[in-house]
Amino acid sequence: MKKKEKYISTTQIEKRFSLIRTALAIVISLLFCFLLIFISSKQPFQDIVTFMIAPLTSPSRFCLMLLKMSPLLFTSVAVCILFSANTANLAVETAFYAAALSSSVISVIEGFAPAPLHFIAAAIAGCLGSIIVLLIPAVLELKFNANIVVSSLMLNYIINLLGNYLICGPLKEPGFSKEATKLIQESAKLPIIANVSGQKLHLGIIIGIICCVVGWFIIYKTNFGYEARTVGQNPNFAKFSGINVGKVIVIGSLIAAIFCGIGATSEINGYYRRMEWEGSIGYGWDGIMIAILANNNPLFCIPGAAFLAYIRTSADILNMTSNIPIEIANVVQQVVIIMIAAKGLLSKPEKKAIIANAKKQAELKEKELAENNG
Amino acid sequence: MTNEENRNLNNDVILKMENITKIYSNGFIANKGINLELRRGEIHGLVGENGAGKTTLMKVLFGHESPEEGRILYEGKEVQITDPTHALELGIGMVHQHFMLVDDLSVAENMVLGAEPVKGIVFDKKKAIELTKETAAKFNLPVDPNALIKDLSVGYRQRVEILKVLLRGVKILILDEPTAVLTPQETEELFVQLINLKKQGFTIVFISHKLQEVKQICDRITVLRLGEVTGQANIEDVEIEDISRMMVGRDVDLEIGKDPAKPGKTVLSVRNLEHVDKYGVKNLNGVSFDVREGEILGVAGVEGNGQSELSDTICGLISLQKGEVTIDGKSIANKGIDKIRAMDVSMMHEDRTIYGASRNQSIEENVMADRYFNEPYSRRGILNHKEITEKTKELIKDFVVKCDGPDALVKTLSGGNVQKVVAAREFSSTPRLLVASHPTRGIDVGATDLIRRKIVNLRDKENSAVLLFSADLNELINVSDSIIVMYDGQIAAYFRDLKGVTPSVLGEYMLGVKRMSDEEIAQVIYN
């Protein structure tokens, strides 16, 4: 038997560095954030502490964090599905909004169906809305070779304006003081699983986590997931192997749309009394950021969404306890994105490690050879 | 030390590379402590298998790559070659395997690219043409300065590449596998030119793994294997067998003994196939032939005479425009690749990095691409990873793929092993028809031998029909049972029996010098 020396492959080193890079990105963005707090705050040390631990300081704050996390789970898993097939369909942003609109049409109908069924019907209606939005850019690309990034970005404007019109017009409750739909029926609401001093935590977070697990299963354990990943990695190879690239993109968009549909319905019917979004609110963009952080693995979206929700909650609380504006969370978010996008980060030490490892491997092999000969 | 310094002072040695080690950022050690010595006015053969590190070493010399260790002495002085421009300034020029010419520009314009003569701020075309003519005359390499590159043959383009480097006043000329793309006739012509240049005092590095050519033209050789020097010799002192042994590390016999074919029913039948590309060029102009079960039909031809279009049409990668292609009597018209594969057709595309394999996926995921939807690899749309891993392990063993395991990413494998993975997938599905385009291009001897044997094995064991495209004429003659030659989108010759067929015989038909009569060509149609 060969002596078991510790064997590291180049792939393992690359994986390790990708992890370090993500961690480093988060640390650097937090440091940057501290710097900003330091410059602008009257009580910097206290504020930094608040920013770091605020969501953990009381049950209701923790609840608030979970509430903020819930919608992010859905959009990020949807983006994971799209991105693993390398479909840069940015209409996720308004697909979520469209689903909120179309589900509310059903949710407000009095006596539509008994408790769980009303919600399910609303979710199906929500899915229809998001399916239409996500399929438009996908089909445009497949049929007319229209760049999906451009068409989906443009579509976001259209859906936003259309939604705004619907909320201010046909869907608005006449006579109500705000631009919002009628009350969402109790039968369509999601059950509350915890009520911590006014923060009502609804079932959405559980559904979201389930969706992440399902998304992970789809991507890594099913034929479709294999097809999608292959199309994403090398569409020519996929095509030459007999995989129908167009079908994969359409099915991927459908699955992503379903996650958006369920998510938007859960969010509106769990947290709100009425559907009152006059435009999309950025959950799609957040989903993209989390999916990139998670390297398109839906399971990693759970900590990813938690991280984003955590700093948002911190920023919220900081906003209340100090003169630091809520936008501090956006700063962290943007810096993380920049750092993650900076693929060259740590590339020199990475190369050094790989080369040193290669040398060690070569020496080991020689030694082995010498031993075998001797 | 004094001894070495003395040798450096020796006027004969123009360049020395000492103890060069190059490790790529993926951890691959391409060069390990290599020493190379070039003398003035010699043709130095840098010999080795694909992946032995020849090109890497020359990239280090040309400033494309920086080595981790080692130093370079040029005319006795240590130099740091930082980039190709610097190398050219020093007098080191390289002609790459893939030509670096702009198709839409003229010969003269390409010649001066990177060092354009100017009049004021305007490009001086007259001067460029003059320079081109001057250089061409000086080195006795005639070219037409006004011809567009896209209209020129491969041999002609290579001449332009060589002239382009000479124009920069180099003393050392590196040629990376210059004959890989040439027909035998063009190769002979190139050799005359190279010997001419040698007589004028140029030092030429001739990178190759074709030992016949090395023996014919080189003065001295350096042999590389797996990134290390395994031999250095004057060419008179070694036989081809010796070089081959240094190169591969064992005796090799690339002849594969095979029994005569026992052809049966027609599997693939192509009739009057025509194809016009998007530029309106007719790449295929009435091609008709049959391939029968238990038969390997080779397709010879200079690149760009319709072979790619022919194989892509049969595989369904480009749509059938005019004519008829049937497999076991069933037409492939309007069928996608998945439907054609379902007719038990296996395909190896000439471009394996794009169509044959997916670099960032594992061997497992690569091997399963054509069967993941079948039991036992998946049931009701859910993958059975255990079965997939089992099958992959079996194939890795069967095709001797050197790797860390079934989950190793394909990008970590050497070229030969990537192609083995492709072969493992395509050969293991008991195909009725195998369309193999350049299955051994650019891979090492071991993998080449294995893939050739597996192809013959398919013919014998599975009674498959094989259509084999290759630029390696020895491979075609060795592996095929009969050969068609393509020229200008048509079949120019059909050799039913390969007795007495040599590369130069094929070469004449490939260049369009000769053409068989229509009756002779029509013999390739069996029913």
C-alpha cells in the first residue's frame, strides 16, 4: 500500500479560496461600513456595536429579521434556477411584483374558498403573473434572438408602470385613503407562527426554506437540473449531447416563476393587510445578490438571505437609535457585490498556493517512485 | 563554472535556456528544469508528444509566459524577456500553430501589423507593399502583397507568417508545429524554404511530433516528455526509433493490426448533399456515399473542403439543406441532435473543447450527457447518482482515463484524457454509426493508440459503421478500410482498397491536382 500523504487537488484549493474570498468580501464591506459610521456618528463605538448585534438583542428584533429574510429566500432560489442555466433573466424583480398583484386579485375576494384553499388559489394566480413576466424575455431570446438582459431590464419598467396603474386604478379600493387593494381575506392569510411583542412572524419563512431545499433538489438531483447546469456551463456541449437548450430555458423560467409566485403571495398574505406596492421593491435585485453570494446553490441562499436581513435589521434599529441613516445597509450590500465581482481578489496568493502545492505533489510523486524502485 | 562560461563565450551558441520551470495557475507543471541550447545557423528540433511542454517552453522564450525558475542567456548575456514585443526586439520570432493573421487585410497590411510604416499620421500603404516585396525577394519567398489573406491557401498563409517575423529582423525563428496543417506537398515546399533560411544563418526551432519530418530536416534535437528533457542529440546519431523511445518512454508501434472489414448492410447513406453557408459559399456540392456496418470509411481532405459541413450535417448541428441523409433507411431531415442520437448515432466533434466536453463539469457529468435520461441512470426525472458513479468508474477504467476520480473536473485533465472521456461516452452506447471528426488531433501517443484501437473495436465487436474524418493521413490509412477524398465540396476520389495508398497519393487528390472519374467515385454507393 502507498503511504497516505495528505493530498490536495487544485480544485480543492480553488474552492477554499472562493470561500475565503466571500468571507473577505463581507469583512471588508463591514469594515468600510464601520468607517462610515465612525465618520458620521456622534457615538461611533456604541453605534458599531448596535450595528453588529442589534438583531440579537431582543426576540422581537430577531423576529423582524426573520420577516425581512422571508421574501429574499424566494427570489434568491428563483435566481439560482435561472443562473444555473446561465439565463440572465433580470425580470425576476418585477415577476415578484406581478405575482403580488395577480395573487391579490384572488386574495381579496370574500368567501372565495376555505382557509388553506384560498391561499393556494391566490398563490396559483400569483404564479400566473410571474410566469408571464419571466417567460416574455425568455421567449423573445429564443424566438427572436433578443438579448435577454436588455429585454428583461426593459420589461421591468413596463411591469412597474403597469402595476402602478393597476394599484392606483382597477385594483384600488374605492374610497380608501391610500393606493391599495381591498383587505386581504382572513381565509387567504398565512398562519402566524409566532407573535413576539407585535412582530407577527408568519409561515412564509418556513415555506421559503422549503423552497430553497426544493430548489437545491431540482438543481442537483433531477434530470432537469443536470440539463440546466450543463446548458449553463457549456451550451454548445449541451446541444451537441442532444439536450434541448430552448426547452431547458423555458422550464427554468417556469420553475423560477413558480418560486416568485409562491413567495410574493406568502409575503403579501403573511405580512400585509392589503396589497399596497406601487412598484417593485427590490427583492429581485436582492435575490440576484444572494444567489451570487451563494454561488447558485439554493442551500447557501438561506445563510445569504439571513446575512442581508441581518444588516437590514441592524440598519433599521440604528436608524432609530442614532443619526445613522438606513441606507448604511445598502452600502454594505453594494460593497459586498463589488468585492464578489472582483474575481482577481486574492488571485496572487491563490496562484502561489496552487504552484506550491503542485511542486509538493511532484516531489511526493518522485519520492514515491524512488521508494518503489528502492 | 569556468567551463560553462567558456561555452557561453563560444560564438556558436546563440541562446541558452537554463533550468526553466513553468507552473501554470491551475497547478500543472508544464516545464520542469529544462535546459536548451540553440546554435547559430541550425535547425533545432524540439520534439515531444502533445502536452510534453514544447509550446510552453517556446512561449517562455517568446515572452508569452514568465517562468517560475530558470534563466535565459541570449548571445551570452542574461535576458529577462517580458513580452513578445521585447522578444522581437531581441531577435526572437515565433510563428504560432494557429495563424495570427487578419483575414480581411492584404498580405502587405498583415506583414507590417504591429510596426506599421506611417507618413505623418497616416498608414503608408505604399511603403508596406515595398517592404513586403523587398523582404520576399531577400528571402526568396514570393508573395503577392495585395492578395487578401482569406483568399490564400494554408501553405501560403504560413509563408506570410514567416515573412512577417523575418521582416522584424529576427535571428531565431520558432515554428510551432508548422506542418500540422499542411499537405505533404506543401510540407516539402516549406522544408526547401527552411533550409534556405538556415543557409542564410538563421536559427530555426522546429517544434514537432512527426519524427519523419524531424529526422529529415533538423540538425540537432531536444526531446521533451512530461515537461522534462529526456534526450539531446545530433540527428545523425539517432534513429527514428530512438527518438520515439525518448519521446514516449517505451517502444511504440502505432500500426494497429486489424483484420479486413466484413461490411454488411448500409447504415449511413448520403445522396447529393449540398450546403451553402451564410456567406453564399457552396461548401458541399453533390456529395453521395454509403457507409456499411462493420466498415470504417475515412474522409481525407485539406481543411475547408466541406468535411466540417458534412459531419455537422450528419450530426444535425447544421440543418440539412439539399439532398438526402438516411441512417438505417430513415431520413434525418428536420431532426434535431437528440432525435439523431436516438437513432444510435455517436458523434465526436472536431472541436472537443466546445462541443465534446464541458470543462467546468465533472467527468461523471460529461460521460452521462447522452444517457442521463435512461434507466438506470435516472427514474422519473430524478438522477440516480450511485448508478452514474458506478458506470463512470467502469468507463474510466476501460478507457484508462488518468484522473482523481469520477468527480474530477474535466478542466483538470490533459488533452488526451479529455478526449478519452469523450470517447468513453460516445463509444459505450453501442452505436450503429459513429461520426468521428479528428478523434486524435493534438493528443498524446498513448491516448491516440487507445482511441484508434477502440474505433476498430467498435467495428469488430458492435458491427458499427464508422465515418472517420482526420487530417492525419497516416491515421486514415491505418485505421480506415476505405477512404474518400474531399476537394472543393465534392468527392474527388474513392479508394476501396488501401493497398499501396500513401499520404502523397492522397495529397494529390486533396490538392485537386488529380481527380478520379465519376464512375470510380460512384463505387462508394452500394445500393
